[in-house]
Amino acid sequence: SQFNILSGTSMACPHVSGLAALLKAAHPDWSPAAIRSALITTAYTLDNGGGPLLDESNANVSSVFDHGAGHVHPDKAINPGLVYDISTYDYVDFLCNSNYTSHNIRVITRKAAVCSGARSAGHSGNLNYPSLAAVFQQYGKQHMSTHFIRTLTNVGDPNSLYKVTVAPPPGTEVTVVPDTLAFRRLGQKLNFLVRVQTRAVKLSPGTSTVKTGSIVWSDAKHTVTSPLVVTMQQPL
């Protein structure tokens, strides 16, 4: 995935792997996707001095393509409040909607795959991943939009009210419906829709521009952050 939890260092993999093992020990019923979600949505992007994380290679301010979701925060990851969970069937739908054939998918899953119901999941961007990435190819269009559907599972307090805060990528309009999620029990799942709208920008043929933002769900105790990336491409 393009949203690694840490920036690219030789020690990132063993550190995150160890933290994943600790989360699994604390929450034996969590899936790998839930553990990944907890690590991603509780990560932070400020250094010890309160400034933005820097790119180690050039000392410039890093982007999501450098630091991913940010630096892991173990204490918060063990109690993230909400997680974006993903089932085996969700991954199969993702492959189907990414134009993999049933034969291709069988090579990966080692079992027969049925793509007939995948359209109900919408497009491949609806895989319930804790980050969102929209790519717009302009082709002379002035107004473009897309949407994402996500599902959050309550792993925090039984009665929890979460409100959303959106930091839209520059030049975009981002709406989240509903803007409040009221959970009544542990394990409850609630859906929301993210709509991203943008206008064409001036680009030379074959070039692109990337803008970043975020979607944050929070209650009185937890903050659940998802990076949002919008890429504008001008085809040749």
C-alpha cells in the first residue's frame, strides 16, 4: 500500500511487526486488517518539537508518500476506538473490481472465486482501507467527482458518539455523510460516504499534481484519522 505507517527506514518493519504482535496479544479476536487500521489511524505526523515530520533524505517537510499515515503511537493503537475491518470476501470483491479474472484470483486465494456479486461493493476504491486515494484524469473535463464508502467498527466504548472533521486537499470539496456516527454497542458497524469533488487544474500533458488532506472521526477519548490523497493527471 502507498500508506506505510512509518517512513522508509531499515528499522520500520521490525518495529511495526512487533507492535502488531502486541496488539494481537491484547486483542486476539482482531483481524490483521483491524490491527493495521489501529496502527494507521492513531499515528501522528508531528515531531517531538511539534513541527512536521521531515524527509530524512533531503530534510524537507515530508508528505504522505514519505511518512505514510505517520509515526506509530502504541498507547493509542491498543485502544483506537474504531477500526476499519476487512474480510476475505472484501478482498475478493476488490480484485474483481480491479479487473482480475476468476482464474487470476484463484492463483492468489487458492480457491474458486465468484465475481458476480462484486458490483454491489461499488468500485475498487471502496475496499474498507483506513485511507482514501482519488485519481482524476482530466481529459478536458472541468468538474470531476468520485465517492468512497467506508465502514467503521466500534472497539471502544459501548455508547460512543463520533463527529467528523474534514481537512480537504487544496482545490477540492469533500463531504462526509453522515457527519456523526452514534454507536450503541461494542462490535457495531456503521457506514459513511465520502464524496470528493474537484475542478480541473492547468497541467502540461503527461504531468500530475498531488494534494493531501484528512478525515478524522473523534469522540471524547479517541481520534481516528484517515489520510486523503487527490491526484490530478493530464494525459498525453
